[in-house]
Amino acid sequence: MIDYISSLNDPQREAVTHGNGPLMIIAGAGSGKTRVLTYRIAYLIENGVDPFRILSLTFTNKAAGEMRHRIEKVVGSEARNIWMGTFHSVFAKILRIEARAIGYTSNFSIYDTDDSKSLLRSIIKEMGLDDKVYRANSVFSRISAAKNRLIGPEDYLANPVIKADDESARMPEVGRIYKEYARRCFAANAMDFDDLLFNTNVLFRDHLDILNKYQHKFQHVMVDEFQDTNVSQYLITRKLAAVHQNICVVGDDAQSIYAFRGANIENILNFQRDYGKDAVKIVKLEQNYRSTKHIVEAANSVIARNRNQLEKHVFTDNSEGALIDVIKASSDNEEGRLVAQAIFEAKMQEGLRNNDFAILYRTNAQSRAFEEALRKLSIKYRIIGGLSFYQRKEIKDLIAYLRFTVNQQDEEAFKRIINLPKRGIGDTTVAKISVLASEKSVPIWEIVGNVSQHIAGRASIAIEGFADLIKSFNLLIDKKDAYEVSAHIAKASGLLKDLYEDKTVEGLARYENVQELLNAIKEFVDNPENDDKSLSAFLQTVSLLTTADEKEDDGDNDKVTLMTIHAAKGLEFKNVHIVGLEEELFPSQMMLESRNDLEEERRLFYVAITRAERRLTMSYAESRYHYGRLKMCEPSRFLMEVDQRHLKMARTHTERSGYGATRQDAREGRAIPDRDRNEMPTAGSMSFVRSLAQKTARTQSPQPAVAHTPSAGFVPSDTSNLAAGMKVEHTKFGFGTVKSMDINGTERKAVIQFDTAGEKTLLLSFAKLRIV
Ligand code: ATP
Ligand code: MG
């Protein structure tokens, strides 16, 4: 057994071994919050608490899986019995058990955001509203915000403040849309993501016997990433912990990054008030175990600029580490190349693996340039978020079949599959069925199952055929496991055949994807950790995957991770690249309007910095394509907010190049400090980012890339950011201009037109070149 207690520092141990009563751990990034939570659960089980009576809420299902794994190492297989997962997955499970109490049945569907938006579009159309004014996205986010504040449709319609707000947004009918949306979800026996929390609150509010059952059941409630819980989530935990008062929350106010989803930092402040100031035990963890001194201090210097924060002093005893590199690129594509190159070199020089690296960006759309560049260098990567496996059309199609087999009231699944494969049932017929169901206030299936009474002609026969098919599928779900049913449906529905007949490359890929989904279902069924092997149980798991729970396509884990900073919360990587540090991108243009927004954006930057263990690189481009137009960019204000002592305008592939001086310094003959990494900076190296910013703001640099150049000498390996158009100097051939680059695996060549020596092709690993 692992002696985990001795691996903790004093305040960590205090938190782990705390007995009963509310406990709040408010601590800095990388200070062991998640570790404490994990070991606290292990400790409780060791001390006789029944794992079935522990509820632990995490940010992703993957995080829950990892935690469970660690706890298992201490207490053995009993760890499987802990109630652990995201808020959504845990409460979906409870809602399934208690569904009848709130008028649902336990096989309810979970609508993903696409389903929700598609339903909203139908409603907006049916209500005769202008879909350019009532965009599904905006309506959806208004409804979602209301649900997360526990405002139902009736309250929404009656609230004058909301009414005024909708009117000023020129969408006065959102309340009515919301009401119809809620009715239709209910009629479809479906809940959207927000409903899972909203309805849990309703369940606990209206059914005290049920609340009571769970209040007594859960002797201990734990919440990781507490700073990002919203009102709806907070209330659920408060209700559940009301009897035993054993609630342990861990969080970091400096990492609160979900205000836009209704997360409420006030929760941290309310905790003491709600559980009683004297009753709450507060533990502060300030020692960071994750990162080097440069990284921790850089993060501190950034977050110190926020006004709204609890006082903490995060420090580390880890080594000083390397300075933070700053890469400047002329364009987004060049940024991609430079970052891929830096990863390539760091792998070689530091003996790292692909999975030691992460590229973090503000928005998913930024991934493209990095993907291309990584692919060129044959570096494997994975993208978390973006268009995930489960968002692909063919996967959603089969899942819709599975959903409709389990729940024939599911309107969105119905719309997706009724004419798939083609059965000659047109949109008008489908709309007619929807409208009929709506008018009669009956589920869609009432119409579909008795179609001849409602619709005449050929369409009616086709629909009858469809209804018979679904009935035959439905008969299987209690007799066979999820895999057997799904494999049968994939075949008998005609979906597989349809894909098989498409012999294009894309068609083949789609066919393989569906096979891959079937493999995943088989895995689910074979996994001994899943007691319930029904189709319904599988669907629930799939519906609640978060972006960070992505399915691996090929099971190979050694890949560079590309993801948004939001998705990176709680994770750590040896080397981290924060990319796209430009004004209006990061901080995002949408977050520049108020101090609160800007502070949230800064917290996001703080989260990004603190993901890095050993090396951090920040980069920005001077131009990038945005909505199809080339846009000039300025470096992000955040770059300037980092205490410049920790930065180096360079790419550090050789230690010798790390002098932190700018080209400008060199050109103007300023003394270049030959400083050691441990020394304080000299005035000459200060504020170079700022000076660059001014320069970029004035004009676009005439040369495509201005990264760090070695302050002296010709260092062969310092040309890794060489690109076409750059001016160089060679020891023998003199000055010249790079015409083109040829990167082939590890071998890099440059074709250079020298002013006097003519054109030469040079192997860069040997060429004695420097960028001028
Ligand atoms: P975040 O704020 O990013 O969520 P966190 O506070 O949850 O971070 P952890 O992820 O628990 O921090 O820990 C950060 C790293 O430090 C982990 O690799 C963890 O194993 C390590 N660590 C934490 N405490 C100790 C300790 N006492 N001794 C050694 N390593 C530790
Ligand atoms: Mg954590």
C-alpha cells in the first residue's frame, strides 16, 4: 500500500485528515488541490466510510477516472463504488433513477447542443419569427443562462428585468420560445445539458422524500474546481450536504474561467456564510509543486493585476528553470511552423515524448496552422474539442437511431433518421407530423405509430415501415446488450449498407467510423466497471462526454495535445505553448468591454501559464486570417503584463542563444548582458516586448520573421526559425537572402541567394549562418 500521508506537506495533510464538518481548500494553481481531494477520499475509505456514500464531483469524466484509479491504488477495488463524475453525469444518473417523480421516464434522451439548437430553429420557424433576429445560438444562450440561475419559463415570462433585457436585445419573444422549448423537450422525454442540473433542483425542491434519501446516503460530498460551479450546481451540493455537513470543496479563485456559463465566484465567499464562519475549516495551500520558479512567478505577476481576488502567495521550491520564450511570427502559418519546430527540437534535445507537449489556444479555430505544421514534421497530435468523433455526421446518425429505439418520443432523433437512408419521406411530411403532435399535445410517436389515421398516401406507407422497424429494434433492448442491439440496428436500418456503397475516400472513412463506434460499444459492454450494459446506459455515457473526454481514434497516447485553455483546466504538461497572444484574440475582443470580463480573461491566461511544468513558450503572429481577411495584429497586452524578468525574446533550442536581448539592442550597440539564468535582468533587456509592440503597431515589419538571434557568433543550430525572405550572413559566403526552405523529416535545407557568392543550398545542421 502507498504511504500517501507522508507524501503530503503539513497543510495538505491537515486537509486530508480533517474529520467531519465543512472544509474549504482555497489554494493556488498546482498546489496539490486535486491530489488532496483524491487522498482525502482514500483516507475516508480507509477509516471506514462506505465508498457508496461518498459523492465526488469533478470537472471532466476523465479526471474522475484518474482520481478513481489513484484511490484504487490505496484502497483497492472498493474505489469503484464511489459516486464520482461530473455534475452532469452524476445527476443524470440520479435523474434516471428518480425520473418518474418529475414526469419523465428513465429512458429519457439527453439533447446535445445541436439537438437543442435544431429544436429552437423549428420553434422559431413555427412561431413565424425572423430567424435572422432570433438566432438559435443567441436564444439558446439566453435560455441556458436562465436555467443556470434556476429561472423556469413561467418565472422568465413574469420577470420585468429579463423582459427589458430581451427587449433591448430586440428579442422580446425569447420567453415564449423558452416556454415552447421546455414543453417540447418534456414531450420528447428529453433533457438538455442545463436541464440535468435544473431538473435535479426541481426534483430536490418538490420531493423532499427523495432529497432526504440522498442527503442521508451521501455522507461526504466533495467538489473539485469549486470556483467554476454555477448557482444551480452550488444549490445541489448545498442541499445534499445539509444533513451531514460534510462537504469539502477545493478551488482557486484565480482560476475561475466560466462566468459566461454562469459560474459564480461568489460561491467561494458564500461558502463560509452558508455553513457558518466558525464551522468552516479553511485550508490554504500555497506551495506549487508543478512548475519552475520562473513559471510560478510569471503567473503571480500576471494575476496580481486583478483587483478581485483572495489573498494568496503562491511560491515554489522547485528549480529556477528556463526563462519563458517568446516567439514572434509574421503570420499565423509561420507561428504554426515555429511552434512545431520548437517542439521538434525540444523533443530531440531534451529527450521528450510527444505527450509532454501541449499547445493551448483561445479558440478552437486556431488549431489549423499547428496541425498542418505538426503533420509536416510527422509529429503526432490529438485535438481535444473541435469536431470530435461523436460530432461526426455518421456517428450522430447511428446514435440517433439508438436514441429513438430507446425513447420514441425523442423528436430530434426522429427528425434525423426518419428519412435516413432515403425512404421518400419529405421535409413537409416531417413538419406535418411535428405540427400534428404539437397541436394534439402528444408525443411524435403517437402520430408515427398510428400514421394511417393522420396522413394519407405513399408517405404513410413509408412511415409505417419505419415505425415497424423501430418497434422491432425496441423489442431487443431488454433482451440483448448494448453492442448486440447496436450492431443489429446499424445493419437492419440500412445505415451501414448506405455507407458501404459509397466508395469515395470519405465514404470509406465514414463506414470505418461507424465500425469504430460499434467497437466502442463493445468495449463499453466488456468493461467490468460497467454493471449496466444496456443500450440506455451506453447512451447516457456517450451523451455526457465532455470535450476533454475525447475518444482516442487509434489508442496511441503519445501525441502532442492541442486544446483550448478552457479545456486544459486542472491538467499539466512538461512543455506548454500558449499561442495566439494577440490583442483581440487573447484577450478576446468580446472580453474587452468591462473590467470583470478582462479580469476573467486574465484568469484564463493565468490558467494557461500554470499548466506548464518545466518550459513555457508564448507566441504571437503579426498577421492572421480572420473571417477570410488578412488582419494585422498587435501583441497581446498580457505579454506585457508578465514580469519581464521571466521572459526571453527567443526560441531556446540552444542554451547559448538565451541572452534575452533584442535585435534592436544589438543593432543599436547596447550592451548585451551575458547573464546567467539565475541573475536579475539588466536594464538593457527590459521592456523589449513593449518596444516590439510599438514597432508592430506602427508598421508591419518588412521582414517576415523577427525571432531572437544569437547575440554573437555563428551558431549553426540557431537558424531553426529561418524562413523564406530572411536576410542571413554566412561565415564564408557573406550576406544573402533565403529563397526557400526544404524541411524533410529531421533534415532541413535552405536555398539561399548570396549577394556575391550566388545561389547555394545549405544543410542547416552544418551551415554556419546567422540571421541578420
Ligand atoms: P490546479 O490548480 O491546476 O488544479 P492542483 O492544485 O489541483 O492544480 P495538483 O494537480 O493536485 O494541483 O498537483 C500539481 C502537481 O503537484 C501534481 O503533479 C502533484 O502530483 C504534485 N504534488 C502536489 N502535492 C505534492 C507534494 N506534497 N509532494 C510532491 N508532489 C506534489
Ligand atoms: Mg486540480
